[in-house]
Amino acid sequence: MPIRTVIADGCGEGIEAGVHKKPDLPSGLVVYTEPLRTKIGTSVPAISPVFGVSAAVDAQFSGTPDGIHNGTDSALYTASAISGTWTFDSTTQANSGTKSIDASATVNNDEALLTRASTISTGAFTAVTGFIYLTSFPSQGTKDIELRLRLAGADINGSVGLANFIDTGSFNVWQKFTISISDFGAAVSDVDEVVIKTVDIGGGQAPNYFIDDLQFEETGGATFTVTPPQGTVYTATNLSIQFAATTTDTTSTWNEIATLTLAAGIFLRSTIGGEPLVAIPAFTHLDLMAVPGFVSVWEGNGTTASVIYNIKFDDPLRLDSRNADSFEMIISDDFSSLLEFRLFTRGFTETF
């Protein structure tokens, strides 16, 4: 004997679910759905607390830098090998002067120590910059070149991998890297040592590289940040970088970005739950075009032109305000000659 089953509303109201039958189909429940949260379509720009939404500014470093090491062209920090074979006064390559640090003979976990005669405070500086010359960077396994700060032999927070700040496929050219002091840890601390470490885990040889003109920068650089409105989760589905310049060009030049030749480049990064997940350094038009999903649109009238880089995220970027999630564009070149330079994201917000 069949058992009669009643689907009710679950709230004690006794309202039974409806049933509907089509001539060519069996009977079925009449159901409907409602969104758990209301989605509101919105556009969120990347904003700097200093410059607002416009990145057409001179973001070069200024002030008085604190030189760390330049291959002993100058008397700066004292260099020594914690482990491995390092040449601190190599004349094989040099970004400036005649010498640089040669790490070509290093292997996994080899470390170089650069020691200052007295301590300095990270609060007096905004970034660490330097130049790196790669001769090889195998794609097998895990490869990196790490920097970390120390005080009297004790590490200060974590290390920073240069692989996220350079083009690891660009060999035999000097590349500039820029690392915000905040990337080494949020707290202000005294420092008297910098450590360089070679990472080579898995197949393939260790990265071969030279480093030159490593220094702390006093002022400069700019960070433009996309943050979700408080009390919301913001899901970015599209990203747009917009440039406008005075130029007679009619198409994008492969080795420039909007008519500019960049030394430090444009650095794009998302931070989710306190962890950086996506890092894209872009120095040229081709660098941006190599990012999956990017499409560029160039328009010009022979006097001025605009180029817009659009990307549709295959996996939308979800930024939760409860976790202080963010998406950042970091620059330290001079963009002030541009008529405009902005980054926008498009997507939707949901309230908790």
C-alpha cells in the first residue's frame, strides 16, 4: 500500500507544495527559486590614497636611497656567503659601473648575506629596488630568488620571491624589480641585514643570475587598489586598463606601453585572505597581451590616441571585505606625460 507524502513549507503554516502534470510528462512539483543574496552590478576603480583614480603621474623614486650592494663599485653593505659560491665583485655583467653580484654557481638554498654597519628602520623607506640579469630560469620544478630582511641574524617576517616581480622568461637583459616594504611584513622594524637566497626544487638546474644596484628607496612609487565596499563581497568579472596619450602612432608598439618605455613596469597583484595569489609584471605591450583573456583596443586620430586593455576573467576574482581582500596596480615609472591612465574592474557586489 503506497504511503502518502506531503511536502510542506517547513514553517508550520501547512501550505503544501503544488503538483503539475503535462500531457506528455509525468507529474512534477511546482517550484521556484530566489537568490540568496541580491547582486548589484557595479564598476570599482583602482584608487591611490595620494593620486586618486588617475595613475598618469610621476611615480619614480626620489629622496635619499640607502644603497645595499652594487657589486662593490661603491663601499656599501659588507657581503659574505652564508652557503654556496657567490662572486660579489664579478665583472662579467653590470647594470651600472663595472661589477655586480654573480650567483651563477649557486644551487638550492645557497644564501648570500649583506650586512650594514648600523641599523636602519623600514619605516624610513617605501621599497627595495634592484636589477637582475637572468641567463637561465628553468620552468621545471620550483625556481625562485628570494630576498629577506634580518636584524642581528634574526629574520624579520617572511621572504619575498623575485619570480613574482620580474619576467622569468627574459634572458640576457637587465630587469628592474620593485618590492614594497610592506611585502616584507606590515610592522616597522629595525634592519641591518639583507639575505639573497637561490631556490631550486625539482627538475632542471638552479636559476643563473646576476644582481646589481640593490637599494632601499626613501620615497616614491604608487599603489592603486581595488577594494570591496565594506560589508560586501565584490566579484570582479572584467578588468580594464585605459591609457590616453599625445601621439601620431596608429597602432600599439610591441616594446612599449602607450608610447612609454618602462623601467619598473606595471605590477598587477591580487591578495586574497592575506595571501598574494596572482602577480603579473608587465613592461611592454606584448607582456599585457600575453595574459590570458586580454584584448586591446587602439583608437587614434593622428594627434592623440587611446589604448584599452580588457580582460574577462575565466575564474572571476572574488574580493571579500571581511578578509581585507584587494587587487592592486603598483607603479614606479614616470607616467605623467600621458593624458590619462586608469584601471577599472567591473562585476557585482553582494551584501553579507
